[in-house]
Amino acid sequence: MSSVDSSTDGGRWLDAHYDPVAGLYTFSSCVDLADLSGDGESRLVVGDLGSGSSGMKLKVYRGTALMSESTLLDLPAGLVAFFMDLHEPRIPAVAVASGPCIYVYKNLRPYFKFTLPSLEVNTLEQDVWQQVREGQIDPLTLKEMLEGIRKKADVPLSVRSLRFLSLEPDDMDEFVQLHKQQPIRRQTVITCIGTLKKSTADEDGVSCLVIGTESSDVFILDPEAFIILSKMRLPAAPTMMDVTGQFDVEFRITVACRNGNIYILRRESDKPKYCIELSSHPVGLVRVGKNVTVGCTDESLQGFTQKGKRLWKTVLAAPITTMAAMDLPTRGFQAVLVGLANCEVQLYRDKNLLSTIKTPDVVTSICFGRYGREDGTLIMTTKGGGLMVKILKRTATFDDRDSAPGPPLAQSVRLNVPKKTKLYVDQTLRERENGLAMHRAFQMDLSRLRLAAAKAYVKALESSLTPMSSSLTEPLKMNAVVQGLGPSFKLTLNVQNTAACRPVMNLAISFLYDESLYRMRNSYLRIPLLVPGLIYPFETFVECTSDKGISDIIKVFILHEGKSCPLLTAHINMPVSEGLMLN
Amino acid sequence: MGLFDKLAAWLGLKKEVNVLCLGLDNSGKTTIINRLKPSNAQVQDIVPTIGFSIEKFKTSSLSFTVFDMSGQGRYRNLWEHYYKEGQAIIFVIDSADKLRMVVAKEELDTLLNHPDIKHRRIPILFFANKMDVRDALSSVKVSQLLCLENIKDKPWHICATDALKGEGLQEGVDWLQDQIKTMRT
């Protein structure tokens, strides 16, 4: 395959649907595919974040059309479809995490709401508010006391107290009147959600919900009774998670946290078993087989083993917007889709780039799986709210080529080098033994050559054999042109005074030639005053008197009156006369 | 019709024609073939075809042997092994599945460019099935989406059908019968 194929999608995807104004604003964590009606056709379930603080909706698509939508009360943090019971037909429920609650929908109707247990409240804070209720302290004193608690206490303040502290003094009274009667509660919020098969690895097995919270906890919920089965503690608030295994057997939760580390939780322990410390913050986390691929804010993609050992790192062209796994079990194909800020979606298998899909807008969410009746469907939503559906061609193949820069293929082809001959070996030995003498001989010859060249040059300069005169009083330049086929030639001499401002006078041109071969009308020309910079052409005619097809050199001298040494000399190689003698 | 054909028709011997029935999964191929069979041979429950099945039915002058191919993705690579035997093709499209119209087009293009099909003047009958579904595309729209107007070297015909009720099937089969008869003479 050529490199062209790896830089484009190579015609591997069919464009099934594109609606640039679908009005879907969401992220990969809020998109899932599930057979919600049990008829073998998967639907697209999207937790739409809307625009601004309104318009949060749970949307369900069937094929190209929006099938249903229902309003959500709060911004969704995550959405998963999961089987919560063993009833037939096997219809999954949809869990939407928003705020401190999980809303469970069955048959697209609200079914159950689970709220996270509230956190411990600071006793000092409780006492202060108790005093406010009894009217013992005024709002300003309350503010002072709360600020004191905030600085010292181990247990953080409740949202109500924090809100109070941020108010202007004018609004405080009203706020206190409105809220003082209610008890203080401290509530955390869900940051990410995942599913974990309970006891079987079947496709339609019952799953537990796994939720990560702002209070740095991970809870595993029983799908039927919605009680907390297990609670695990992390050093920082989780942002993304990947869950694999079964709750009753063995499981592994890989969690990316807000402190830039990735922790791996196992069944036995309520503390992280392994920790991956990244050099920059993770923005995407995808598990491929047993390994984890992490996208970071420094525009890199890194692969880790399940024990946290880094396998590879590759640098991307643009910041990552989203990541998703591409898993085709029927073909045994697993890869990672990476959405980039330069309107591309790249497909990576380990560190090798397999294909690039160009998109008309920046992709914010990616979901790959079975949609409708088609197994290899890629669903993307864009920053502008568009929905894009692409279907992988049945005949598409991805070749696993190592794209890492290295020596080109041609370099590893063995050349047909002949065997070493006896002569070659002898020469090599001789060179090795007499290296010094050979070098000296070469250097001496080189110096002689340079000396001979320099001598010849000096001689040429001294006898003004060059067509350039470098004398200070008469700096001249000349070139000669011969025109004609013969026997008559026209000889044109272009003479130029190259001085800056001084004219040259009293010059003459004289020709020296073989009189048995050439005849010249006048072999002596007087040159008028030469104005600096201008080119003066002097023409003369030469006749070749021989018909033997031979030629000779004509020498041209530029002379100064009263001096015998020429200023310039030019040798003109006359061409062979090709015409016949007329006379 | 030649004298022998007339004699054969009079004797009740009908010409055998092999027809391939192709299309994506869940488009209604088996249901259509089932509808074309004599009413006493029809089955009530249609299940997804695995691999392929061979069905036979007769019209006024021809005896059809239909290779009802499975449309599931993993069986679609079986289709090409039967192209040589086929003397006509029935291509069934689910008009209600707008999303997979590109997949149907892709499979059709692969079919038309296959060396066993490309240079043969073989009649292709398209059934735009599931017309009973509320938001189904019309047969004109289906032929537009599949770019059927680009098929220049083969006779083709598209029928809007509802295989559950059997509407539109007879028209298509009549066309196919005429085409096969004109090709033989």
C-alpha cells in the first residue's frame, strides 16, 4: 500500500448520513448504542448537553431520524445503556448521570432515580447555622465565623455556606432568611460512569453501574436494588474510567484522575493497585485488549500495559478532542479512534496510524459499534452540533504497517557486491603499509601542480594575455565575435572602458595573423576616445585565402601609442571556412 | 417462439431459469420468494437465512430456480460464487432503511463490476420492498439513491413492493419472464 492510503481513509468508509444542523451538542461519554426495543436494531442514545444552561435532552435516534427526546433536569455527565434484569425480551435500560443523581430509563420512560449518599457535614458549620436559626448571630458574624471554619477545618464547607460567602453583603440577609430553616447537607456530584458485568461475560448479561464522584470515590451499584456493593477511594477526583471483568469474579477499573495520574483498581483492594504518572493531563482513555491507550494534553498518544508500564508514545498533529475504541469482534479488529482539533479523526492500532478521516467540522464525540443492523458503524457529532454516520465497508482492510520513521525499505536490500579479488587485497595491503609515503608523494605533486598553475597565471597577467586590462590608467574590457561562414568573416571587437569616470585616449588595435591563410582589409585600427561604461564595436573583415579547410588563430592587441607592450591580448580561434572561394 | 418451444409448452415442459436473489439482510428476500411460491408451499415463519437456500416456482411459461442468498454481512462474500450460474438477478432493497442505502449501493456496485456479471447482458429486477412502512422511500427515490440510471448495458426494472401483502411482486416477475424470453429468441 502506498502512503496515500494511510493519509486518507482510502475509501474504507461509506458516508451513510450527515446532518450538519442536527443540534446535538455532546461528548463521547454521553453517547451509547443499544437495542432499546429488542428488535435487533440498535438505536443511538445521546445525552444532549444543549447550548448554554438549557436544552439538556435525552435523544434517541433510529436510522437517520430522531425517534424520541425527553428533557433532562441537569447537565448529563455520562450515559450508559445496561441490562439491569433478566427479563425477556432483553431490553437494556439507560442510565444518565447528572449532578448527584443517576436517572434510569426503561423503555425510554423514567424508571428510577438513585441519589448518592450525602457526605459528612462539618459540625462547627452546623452549630453556626443552628445559632443563625435561633437568631443569635447576624449575617456578618456568620460570614466571619464561616470564613474561619473554611480556613481551619478538615471537612470542607457545604455548598450553601460557600454560596453565602460569595454573596454581596446586601443579598446576605435575604439568603439567610430563605435557607436557614433547612438542614445543611453536603452533596457530591458524579463525574464519570461505566458498567461492569455482574457475574457473566455474556453480551446481554446483567451489569452493575460503576460511578466516579467529585469526592474521589468510586462506587459499584447493584443493578436491581441500587445499593452500593463496593466503595473504593482514589487520591483525586476521577474524570474518565474504563471497566473490564465481572464483579463476582475479577475486575479492573482504570481511572484517569484530575491530578494527571491514572489509577488501576482491582477487586481485592479498595485502594489503587497501580498508578501511572503522566507528564501531562489525560484527555482520553481507551482500553484495547489488555492495554490502555491514553491521549494527553501535550498532543501525544501513549500505550500502557495493565500494570502501568509504558509501551510506546506517539506525537499527534493537533490537540485531541475525543477518543473512542473501535472494536470489530467479527473480524478480530481492535483500534483507537482519535478526534483531533484539526478536523480529522485518526485510527491508531498501537502506535501505528492506520487511516485518517477528514471531517467538515471538529468532532467532539465518537462512538463505534452496531447501529441499526450494521456492525461497523462510526457515529460522530461535531462542535457545531452536526451528526455524522459512516459505515465501514465490508471489503475494507487496514494493513498493519509500522509508520514509525526509520530507514527506507530500499536501504535493507542487499547489494550484489562482487567478491574481493587478489589484486584488490594486494592493493589494500600495499596502501596500508605505505600509506605515509603515498600521502607525501601526493601532497608534493599537488603542490607542484599549484605552482605550475600559478606561474602560468602570472605569465598571462604580465604579458596582458587576458581580455581584461587591470592597469589603473587604462582599465579595459574586450570581447570578440566572429560572424559568417567563410571565406569572408566579419570580426567584431567590443571594447569597453570600465573606469568610473576617466576617458581613455590614444589607443589602437592591431591584428597578427598568418598572411598565407588570411587576408585582412586593414590590420590596424585607431580607437577614438573611450567614454567610460559604453561599449564600442569595431568591425573588420577577414578573408580566408586557403581552400584546404584549415583555420588558425588571429591575435588581437590593444596598444597604447608610444608603448610597445600591449594593454590587452585576445586570441580568436577562427572557424573553418565553409564557403567556396569566389575568385 | 420456435416450434420446439411451442411443443414443449404444450407438453407442459417449462424452461428452467436460474435466478439469484440478492440484497442486504432484513430486506425481505426470503419473504418475496416465499410469496412467489404456490400458496400451498408457502411457510408462515420467515427466519434469517443462513448461507443460502434454493427455492423453485413456476410462471406461465418458465420454471424458476431461485438461489435465495443470505444478506448478512458475513455471508455476502458467498454471492459471487453463484454469479456464473445466474441467468437473472433479483435485487431486494429495504426502502425504509435510509441509513443503509449506501451499503446497498456499495454491494450493487460490487456486483455490477464483478467479472462474471460485468460483460453479460443479464436482466436485473429491483424490488423496492417494505412500501407499507410509514416513512419508506419511493421507488423513484430508491433508484436515484442507487444510481440505477447508470446501468446502461443491462435491462433493469424497479418495482415498489410490499412482500407481506404480495403487492407489486407479480408485475416484476412478469417483466423478468418477458426479458428472459426475449433474450432466448
